[in-house]
Amino acid sequence: MLHELFRFDRITLCMAILVGLVGASVVRYSVNYMPGDPRRTQYLQRMVATIACVTVIIFASCQLSRV
């Protein structure tokens, strides 16, 4: 039953992987680029939250298209 609830198509998985890879590379670059910046932690928290929100939107759009 749970596997029927979370069924995704290939484009959704490709987009999620792409967002994850690009997001991870931006975060990794930012960590190396911003040493000693006092607002680095706040920036990284917001960046990770943005990546998470985009990923949720990608998966939600797939679920909504099945309805």
C-alpha cells in the first residue's frame, strides 16, 4: 500500500537527482568560499532549506499529476 502512495516517474527522479547534485555542489563551494564569514551558518541553513523546498515541490507535482 505504501509503495502505491509514493510512485514517481522518471522525469521526477531525474529532476530530484539534478537538484540534489547542483545543490550539493553549491553548498560545497560556499563552504570553501566563505571561511570566517559571520553569517555563513545562516546562509547555509537557508540554502539547504531552499534545496529541500524545491525537492518537495518536484515530488509534490508528480503526486498531484496522478490525481
